[in-house]
Amino acid sequence: MRSSSFQDGYEFFANRLLVTIFSAPNYCGTFNNAGAVMTVDESCRCAFVTLMPLADPPIRVSRNRNEIDIDEALEKALEDL
């Protein structure tokens, strides 16, 4: 696995042997992309949860002004599943 930015949150490559996952929906408040989380069960079956960007994402700036805390947005997206 590796990380990059994709509109749908994840994308397969190499005949589905490689998957790229991007977990930050609405990256930097400008890309309007989905994020994704991949789960793997005991039988090694993979499933994806797509995290859609919120219409008005709650952005809270952390103490370090160069970082954005997206924990609340992620928690809300997971609650809506």
C-alpha cells in the first residue's frame, strides 16, 4: 500500500494487486475529494469505507497553525455509516 490523492478515495493498479488509499476527504478544503478506509477481515478479504466530503466541513485549527484537525469530521462520517 501507498498513499496519494484520488477523487474517489482509493484506486486499484497492477491488475488489482496494488491499491492506493487516500484518507483525507476534502483535502485542504480545496479538492472536494472523497477519502477511504480499507478494512481487512480474518480471511484477508478487503472492504472499503468511502468518506464523502461534507458540504460545510468543520475545520478546527490545532495549536500548531500549520496543522488541521479533522478528527470530528472523520467521526461524523463513520457515525453516518
